[in-house]
Amino acid sequence: MVANITIYSDINFSGKKVELNFACNSLDAFGMNDVISSVKVEEGIWQLYEHSDFGGRTTTIPPGEYHNMERWFRHSDRTSSLKPIPTVRLYEHPNFGGKMVELNSSHNDSLSSA
């Protein structure tokens, strides 16, 4: 699974648009530092960071469309870096059969071994 996120400089998915499928330690390179106002997450769960190099306060964003980051997460115009949260899929049977469970770092407190 490839994580995909599209970030926009203005609310309602307008303004400058950047599509990412990788961790970005500084949105300065895209001219998007501290200007993200709306987001579309197509795949994966993303962690948005207040500062470059994945520092400061964070906001976790699951798949969905968020037309106004301030309204949804109180995190408008405050993102300087972002990255997808690694996900592992476990299947009940060989060859990816049966029930599937998806785990990511948000399960950190409930898992002790795998």
C-alpha cells in the first residue's frame, strides 16, 4: 500500500496543490511551509508536524477529505513536515487469504510482540 496525500494552500481544495507519497522533512522545498489549509488523504494515515524535521506538535490524519484544516484539526497553516505512518497488513490464511488486520504505530500501546 502506498500512502498518498494532496495538500492545498487554501481551504476547499484550492490554491497551490502538492501531491506526495513519501515523507517530507521540510515543506519549504514545495513552497508549502506553514500554509496548508485543506488536505485529501487517499491512502494511508499521515502525521503532520508543526516544525521541519518531524518536530513539534503533531496531527494524525486518516483517509478522507478535509476542506478546512482549522475546522477539523485546529491545525491550519501550521505544518512544516509530514510523513505516512507505516502500516502492516496481517492475513488469517496463506496467500493473503481470510480476514485482514491492518496495524500501524497507533497500536503501539496495545501490542507487545508480533
